[in-house]
Amino acid sequence: MTQAPILAPPKGPAPSHQRTLPAVAWKAGIPVLLAVAGFLLPTPHGVDPHGMAMLGIFVGTIVGLILQPLPTGSVALVGLAAAMITGTQQPADALAGFSNATIWLIVASFFIAEGFLVTGLGERVALHFVARLGGSSLGLSYGMALTDLVLAPATPSNTARAGGVVYPIIVSLSALEGSKPEPEESRKRLGAFLLLTSLQVNVVTSAMFVTAMAGNPLAVAAAAELGVDISWAKWAIAASVPGIASLIAVPWVMSKIYPPTVTSTPEAPQHARERLASTGATSRPEKIMAATFVALLVLWCTGSQTGISATSVAFAGVAVLLVTKVLSWKNLVTDTGAWQTLVFFAVLVGMASQLQTFGVIGWVGHRVSGGVDGLPWLLAFSVLTLVYFYAHYLFASNTAQIVAMYAVFLAAALATGAPPLFAALVLGFIGNLFGGLSHYSSGPAGVVFGSGFVKTSEWFRIGFIMSLVLIGIWTVIGGGWMKLIGIW
């Protein structure tokens, strides 16, 4: 997979032991202190005696995942060990997340996404859109948006879509127009606009399908714990209209608030056609990948009629790709993102489930809902969703916030009288839409930031403006659409 360029370290000697140790110490110390604090907190009425200790370990693990004193998987396993060795969780409960079908759906989808990369099908799709729409900077942005949309349903790693398919094509097109990170005039020619627009598009496509972002299935699982069933089709249908409206609006709005200096790109379509010609005819692996992808979409959409679970469908797709040798066992084994995701999510889902069992989620939800007590449910829900959205400034990962806060805010929303399915879906959508707020707010944001095309000051200004645009679209158009189809 093509990676975003890594910013070069400052010249000079490597950091000394004395300078690195304090940095690691405080990053590790804060999560440990939070975990210990949980054991010292008094147990509220209605909460299991182990509940606050579990809360402390859970919060400590989440903060550890944000501060990263160790890699993601290592932090998760340390939290798992702490929960078991202290007796807060029994091993069977602590490891229960590894048998969670939702998590294995994410893992299987990572493998399917790998098929788009190794066969070159993802790049081919993008080049076709560029060849047809790439005569202008706005047309290029719409071409990248359509590429992201096509790949989204079977690519749970939004970072893989952004970094592995869309990013290298944008960089190539920008270079064609003489647009590089430096100097100022060069980056503004085209690259900065296309990259920042691709990020805002990515948060929309991630919100449109359960399988378009790794945290979405976790939100579905958390909603199920609270008695709200969300199928793949329900999510996709509810998100379809506001999603399409957003994909139409986002590139146009970005062209007004963050315009490129180059608006005409007549060379881009020819460049795309030359690249397509050099790749030759569609290969057998690409055809198999495309057919498998279409079959997966059909089976996911008809899951409620066929009775076949989304996880079963995903693994059937992986099996087809293995049998036809589109993917090899080595592709699966070396997909570190998939296996790290398995460990990370399984541990956190096990902890979150335990918090639900211990009564902690209900207690916190009651406290949060108390802050909007007495308000009409629609007004109360509006307050909760805005807090949930902009709390993401404190998080460096969509998934981390979903794991930490989704169940709590959904419980609070239900307590205000909000329609269950409506509340669960809206909070699920938000878990993706806030990914463009800042340069650290999501994996795709990190890819774009690493390119060097976009200044930090621009991130917060553009991110906030676009958050208002997306909130407006998903509130007015999305709310109206969900009312029309009977979700609330």
C-alpha cells in the first residue's frame, strides 16, 4: 500500500535517553493513575462492586490508546492483563470479545479491502473517474469522491481508502499540475484543495455504510446491547439521502472556502487514460474481485430476507478470493492492520460489555441525561449530539470515541425519550462525520497532514466550517428523510 510521506526528523543527534524517558513516563503514567483511581472511587447505588474498577481500567486503556506510550495492540493487551490479574474481569469475560461476530466482520472486511489494493482494481476505478470528470479541479474532486463511495461499502479501513487508493492518485495529479507541499504558491495550486476535500468526502462515505469504517460495527454492537437492532441495510438506507447530498455539496463548498489557484486541469484526463492504457485490459483477478464485491453488496443488502449474517457473507467473500487465488494466505497473515484491529477491538468490546453488565453504562447515562432533564426530547437530543460531535476535539481516533462514549450518549438519549433507532443511527453517523475536525481527528486526517500540503491553522478553520455544513445537511435532509421512511 502506498503510504503518506513521513515528515523528516530534525537534523542532529538522536534524542537522548534523558529526553525520551520523561515523555514515555508521563504518557504511561496518566493511564495508570486513571486506572488506579477507579479502584478508589466509591461504588454508586445500583452498580456492581467491581464496576468502578472496571471503569478505571477502561478509561485508562482509552487514554493509553490516545497517548500511545506503546503501540495500539500493546496498550490493549496491557489493559486486558490488568483487568484479569486484579480480578476485575474473569478470563472468560475478558476474552469474550474475541468471539464477537461483529469484530470478525471488521477483520474479514480488511481482507476484502486488501483485494482492491493487490489487484489494482481500486486504482483502476479511480482512474476511470478521473478520465471522465478530471477536466477541472472541481471535476477531479468529484472523481475522487465517487472512487471513495464505490470502495466504501467493503473497506472498513477509511485510512486504507484515503491512503492506499485516493492519496497516491491525488499526489500524482498534483505533481502533473506542478503542485507540491512547498512553496506556498505551489501547494495552493491544486494539491491542498484535493487532499483536504478528499478528507471531508471520506468522513461522509464512512458514515454511509456499516462496513465503511471500523468503528461502525462497534456502534451497532453497542446499540444491540441497549436493545436497538441496526442491520446493514437499515444503516445504508437511512444514510443514503443525506450521504448523497453531502457528496454533492462538499466538493463545491470546499471550492468556495478553500479554492485552488488552478481550476482547469485539461491534462488530467489524458494522464489517467495513459495510466489506464499502461495497465492493460482488466485482469482476471480484477474481474473476480469486482464480481465478489457486487455479490457481497447484494447479500449484505438482503441479509434480513436471506437470514445470512453480514459476518458470514464477508467470510464467504474472503473464501472466494482465497480459492480463486486473488488473495493468498500470506496476504491475510501479513495484514497487520486487520490483526491489530482484532486485538484492539476485542479487548475494548469485552470491557465495554462488562461495564454494561456491571451497571456502569446505565449509571453514567443517567447522569448525562440529568444534564438535559426536563427538556423536550428533540431539544435534549440536539444538545447531546452537539456535545458528542465536538467532544471529538479531545480524541485522536473515531473508534476510540465510539468505544468510550457511544453507549453512554445513546443511553442518555433513550432516557430523554428519543426514538431508539433514530438516536442510535444519528450517533452512529456522527461517529464518522467528526473525523475531519482537525489534523489529528482520524486516520485519513493523519494521511493528509503527513503530506505537508495543508497548514495546521487551516485545518481547524476549514474543519469547523465543514462540520457546520455537514451538521446542517444531516440534520435537515437526513432528519427529514428518516422521518419520511418512518425511523422516527
